[in-house]
Amino acid sequence: VVDDDPAVAEVIEALLDPYGHKSKVFTKPKEALDSFITEPIKPKLLITDFQMPKMNGMELLQACKRDHPSLRCISASGTLHVEEMKVYPIQPDKHLAKPFYPRQLLDAVEEMVTG
């Protein structure tokens, strides 16, 4: 989970944990990317905000997918619109516009990790 707003990242983590989804929270995309690259076991899913300092969520997704092409991704953003995503060669598997309902997030996560 990558979101520069720690409260949002922690809420997402708190929503996922009771359903058995272990998550790691980052508030800086560069730290998330460094961890992603160095961890021997790659996550199945990236949930990322778009608007973040120094590296946006789409740039993070592009870099992660180069290292691990089977990574699934949910873009959870209040500022990214579907048209804006089209300029990037790699797209998220799902987009959730903030604010979203907890059930929307849980359903999207289930779809990504079981699909």
C-alpha cells in the first residue's frame, strides 16, 4: 500500500488485515520501490495513490512491473482520471476513485488476488 497520506495508507491496511491480506505500508513511493526490488518474495498486489511527491503512482507501477511483470495493481486516487492513465504504457488492473467505500476496496482486492 503506497499513499503519501499516512492516515489513508493505515486505513487501507486496517481494512485488509482482518480479511487475511498482509500488507506493507509506505508513504514514499521511492521507499516502496526500493523495498519491492530488494524483497526476495514479491507481493501479488500493489495498491497505490497517484498524486505523490517525487514519483507518482503510475511511475511507481511502471517501475514495479518492469521488475515483476505479473504484479497486479489497484490505483486508488482522487486525482487520477482514466484518460490521464492512457499516456502510460502499463495500466493498473483496477482504478478506484477516492473516496471509495471499504467494500469496493475489499472486492477489488479479492478480484486481484484470486483472479
